[in-house]
Amino acid sequence: MTAKTILFILVAVLLAPLVMAQEEAVPDSTVGVIPPAPPLNFRAFDTPYDNGHSISLEWELSADDGQGRNNVLGYRVMRAESPDGPFVERGIVTSGGTSYNDSGVKESDSPDYFPRDHDFYYKIVATTADGSEAESEVFGPVRAVGQWFNARKWPVLIAVGLFTAFTLAFITLARRGKDLYVRPLAGIEAVDEAIGRATEMGKPILYVMGLGTAADIATIASFTILSRVAKKVAEYQTSLIVPCYDPIVMTVAQETVKASYYDAGRPDAYDDKDVFFLTNQQFAYVGGVNGIMIRQKPATNFYLGKFYAESLILAETGATTGSIQISGTDEVTQIPFFVVACDYTLIGEELYAASAYLGREPVLLGTLKAQDWGKACVIISIILGVLFAIFGWQDGVDAFRPGN
Amino acid sequence: MRRITLIVTAVVVVLFIISWIIKTNTVPEDGTFRPFIQGFLVTFAAFLTLAIMSFLYRDNPFYKFAEHLYVGVSAAYAMSLGFWTTLVGNLFPRISQNLSDWFGVPFLHYEWHFVIPPILGIILLMRLSPKGGWISRWALAFIVGTTAGLNLPRFLRSDFIEQISSTFLPLLVQWQGVGPFFSNFSLAASGQFIAILTNITIFLGVLCGLIYFFFSKEHKGVFGTASRFGIWVLMVTFGASFGYTVMGRISLLVGRLTFLLKDWLGIIS
């Protein structure tokens, strides 16, 4: 062995530790970290009774979620378009959760778009605080499909069918001349008296339809009553003032009043200016109506429709002018104000029934009778439901609850 | 014009100007508007508030002015708002790129069915034509019929079936012992006795309330008694609702008085 060789070996031995020391020792992070148990029995399926932009996922808890090592923080929902991935996270469910709905919108240019009739693959990943994970098996392919009918809403279908059947049956009976009894209502019997009072005093009648739109049931009921009132007004040659809150309501009211004047044989007496739009701001409207009441001093005020906070202002102002006031609304919070400030108040369904009382038309009377039969069915349902609840038959109770 | 009216009007004008000057000098300068404008706005708001409140005494020119101003401005504001939010904000971005660019709103995408509402709207406006007014009834019929049809299943479910199923309460709650049966009688009571009482009250109240609204039968005998109980339940409910709502109205009054005493007069801090 030459001197050069010995020197080389010596240098190598002395330098080797320095070279090896420059490499940092990388700690093995997986040492000592135990992944959690994976979620079990994972399945994905098309969300039933929807528009086809949702897939539902269900699984059983990991054995380390709430038990075992109890280190599961939550579950990541992963989705891909092929079983080999790449998987994209779609959502996170906290520990204890066993279901998730992967859904989106139907607009294809939206970032939340969820395509229909498109195969997807899913897996659930249980995660822990230390970053370890455990995956379920990949499930798929599964695709979202839209359904034509939401079968969970069958109680609604039955209710519509029943009510329709009752209505048609009683309308037929009424048209055949059968006398359908309806009990007297004080507020409705006072309508004729109120119109007569205004005629005798030579003062106008104010008819306020409230703040509802043409879509509100109370407003629709008010239209039918307005037609009766307008016909009487035309016959008695009294003047009518109808300030409106909504432009569409004004349009329908004008048509209603005009038709009533025609029916009464007084088309010449109709004036478009009697039915006018005021404003569609709540308290500006009531300010304007108050001004009409104070200046024109109507003998009779009708408040029939949908009212809110302005109801008491209207009723109290009308009371100060000495008008006879007949009111009716289905707004529960406003009925007390009308009850205290008006002479007659139609509560809730009495407003809907008023048109049948006033006109006695077969169609309206038949509908009223059908409503009563519907109520009888409701009473029977409630008694049955309470009996089910007393005896603990939960299936019977749930049968009346329409699903989402 | 009567002399008293002239005097009162003159006094109001003078007070208005004095208040305007004082508020101009007292409003903070870091407001949205210059102090001159801010002073006018606060004074004008106070003037309108008091003008509306003067109705409690009697109808007067100040109330008339405030009323007409309110009606006019609100109607015009609603029309302007309707144009900018409905037409410009909702319709143009879906039917025309050019219109969207003209009004400076981002164009979304073409949706052909958005052409139908303006057509119906134009049909509705035909009402203004004496000869063509008849066609507006078609648009009206569409509006009323569609909304009634859409509302039927919605209200049937929310106001009818859900309410019915919520009434399915056990009148006899499962026995849990003497202690839990009578556990406290406060408003927050949660014992069995209160649960039973609550459920029975709800059941009878709903049943008798429904009987009250039965129109096909005269309210006599047992039926009449149930109906009377029903109306009592309704009236007690209305009374509670009345008191609760009046509380809310008083709080509105407090808000207005706070504006007058704090923002306008500066009496309270």
C-alpha cells in the first residue's frame, strides 16, 4: 500500500462524518401514528324525489368515532369521474355524521353546477387531528336523475283531491236547486245596512282592500265582496272610493267594479277615477287614506283584505269621522285591532265565506259547503292523530307529515 | 287664507329657519353631507314628523303637505326602484347584451323565457287604450290564475297539513313519577302536569276553533258550547297578540321621539 493510498484512506475516514452530517435526518412522521378505522358500509345513491342535481351518501361511523381510539375529527366526501380518480373534495362532515347530500345547481355556467345523468364515483375519508386518514371503498358509478313526481307529498295530493271532489259535488247540488244552509254572520248582514246608511246620508263609501297583491287569498276574497258592494252601490246610486295599494290590484278592482255597474244596469255611472292607485309604500298609503277619510268623510268604511301595522291607524281614523266600519282580514296579528276599533269584524275564514253569503251563487255556496266538509275531515284527522299519539303508534302520526 | 293660518305658517317658517341655522352649526362636519345640507335634512325630517303627528289634533295644511309629499315621493321612488331592480337588474342582463352594456350592468346569459314577462306587461299596459283595453284581461287572468294555482299546494301544505300534524299531541304524557309530574309551576315549567295541560289546551283550542268556523250548522247545544269555547280561545289569543303588538308600536314611537329629542333638539344624549 503506497503512502498516497494510506493518505487517501485517512482523508476519506476523517471527511466522511462531515459529509454525512450535512444531510439532515428526516424524522419519519408516520412512526407512532396509527390511522383511524375506515367508515363502513358506504353507499351513494340518487337523491329521491328531486330535480336530478343531487346524490345522497350514507355510511356507518368509523370504529374510532366516539369509541375505540375516539380520534376521528370528521369525514371528507371525495368525488371523481372515474374509480381511479382524481378525487376532489366535495364537503366535510363532522364526527358523528353518517350522511351527506352532494348537490348543486342546474345552470351549467355556474361554479356550483351539478350535472344530471353523469356517472360519479365517491369515497369517504375519515380524518384525525394528526393528519392520518382512512378511506372507505370507492362506490360507483352513481348518477343523479330527476323524478317527475315527489311521492313524499302524497298527503297534499290526497287533500287536494278530497277538497276538489267535495267542491264539485256541492256545486252540482247547489246548481240543482238544493237549499244549502249557512248560519248567519253579523258582519255580513250589516253590509246592506251600511250601504243603505251611506245612501241616506248622501256620503260616499270607502272600500280599502289592504296591502295585499292579487296573489293573496284575502285580496281575492275582497274582490268578490267588492263586486257585491259595487253592484249595490250602483243600484242605490251612491259613490264609491277604492284607493289601491298595488297597481295590479287596482286593475282587477277597476274591472270588477265596472262589471258590477254593468250588471246593475248603470254603466254610465262608472268612473275610472273612483278606483285609483295611491302608492305602494305602507305608511304613505295609510296617510293618503286617512286624508281621504278626513276630507271626504265617507259614511261607511270597508277594510277587507290583507292588512299589517296600518290597520289600527285606519280603523281609529275612521272611528273619529263617525263612519260605520266593517272589517275583515286573515292576518291574525291585525284582527284584534279591527275587533276593538270597528263595528263588525270578519275573522279569518269569515272573510273568505263573505262572498258566498252576499251573492248566494251556487258556485260560491258549494265551495263554502266543501270547506266545511274539509274542516270535518280535519277534525276527524286530529282526533285520530291524537289517539295515535296517545297509544304511541308513531307510523300513524308520521303518515300525516308530508316529506320534503 | 285666514289670519290665524297665516300667523301659524309664519311662525313655523321662522322656527324652521332658526332650527336650520342652529343644526348647521351643531352637526358634526364628518357627516355624509356638508353641514348646511345636513342641518336642513335634520330640520326637515323633524318638521315632517311633527306635521304628521299634528294629525292627532286635526287635519291641517301641514299634515296635508306632509301626506301629499310622502305619497308622491313614495310612488315615484317605487317606480324608479322597480325600473332599476326589475328591468335593468333582472330582465336586461338576460335578454340583451347591448342594453346591459348601455345601463352598465353585467350581462349574464340569454334566457329566452324572460321575454314572456315583458310581453305580458305590455299586454297589461294596453289597458290604457280604450279600444285595446280588453286584451289586458288576459294578462290579468294569467297573473291571478297562476299565483292562485301556485299558492294552492303551498298553503295546503304549510297552513293546513303541517298545522294538522303539529296538533297530534299525546293528551296523556308517559308517567314519570310524582316529582316530575308537578315539577314547578313557573312560566318555564317543564313537568308532566304542564305538558299534559298544554297538550289538552292545544287540542281543545284547535278543535273548538274549527267548530266555531263551521258555517253549515247552527251553533246550538253541544256544538254551540264548543263553538263558544272556540271563540273564547280565539279572543284570548287576540288579546295577547294585541298587547304584544302594542309593545312593538310603542318601541317605534320611542324611536321617533329619540330622533326628535336627540338628533334634532339635542336634549338627550
